[in-house]
Amino acid sequence: MARQRLLREEALMISTLEYLPTGLFPEIFEEALTDRRTTILTAMVASWPFPCLPAGALIKMPCLETLKALLDGLDMLIAEKLHP
């Protein structure tokens, strides 16, 4: 229930990403992807705590907005130079 509330309230979700346990990232990422929460996806990609991002599911989805959210998040990572 808490995950669903976070996904409904984008500002709250984005503000809590730095405190979110890393084990919850994949599950919430998948839910945000399924629900097409592009703002949350962009923020999650930019703060992704793992060396690998499961972007394969995005390629299978015909939604261009979701793919754009992924690319925007990657742009943020590159601009901040947080990850190699």
C-alpha cells in the first residue's frame, strides 16, 4: 500500500528516492514502468543505485514516452557525472 501511495504522489516519491532502500528500487521501477509514471521513471534512472539498469522491458513496450523518460534520466546521470 505504501508503494502505491508513493507512485500516486510523484513529488513525494521523487523526494524520498535518496532514502529508499536499494532492494525496493527494482520493484518500484517495474511498477512505475507498468503504470507509465514517466516523471518517476526519469528520477529513478537518474538515481539508480545498481551498475546495470533493466531497460530491456522498455524496448518491448511500444510507449515512446516511457523510452523518453529513460533517456532523460540517463542524460541527467551523464550531466551530473555520478556514474561512469
